[in-house]
Amino acid sequence: MNETNHSFTTTDWLWIILLGFLISGCPRGSFLAKIIDPLSRKGRIPAFIGSHLFRYGLLVFLFTDNNSR
């Protein structure tokens, strides 16, 4: 029998943390507001960042794997 002992790598743990972070929606917003609000310069976000083209383009960019081996 060939038994494999799978030990979690850093990437495995980061996926678990990311999923937990995404699932816990409301506390994340409150946490970020408390941390970022004192550091913010209270500036307006540029209009193009709110556009659907930019948001979906950024989403596609983040989901593509640029690490070809």
C-alpha cells in the first residue's frame, strides 16, 4: 500500500484563511473601517474605479494564473 501523508503547505492555509475571510462578511467591513478610517485622507475615489468594466477586468486579472511553469 502506498500511503501519503499530506502536510498542509502555506498555500493550503492561505486558501482556508481566504475562505474564512470571505464568509465572515459583516465583521470584515467593521474591522477594515476601524483600521483604515484613521489612515484615510478622506479623498474621493476616481470614477473609473466604480465602472463595471474596471471591476470585471480586475476580477479577471486576479483569477488568471500568470505563473506558467
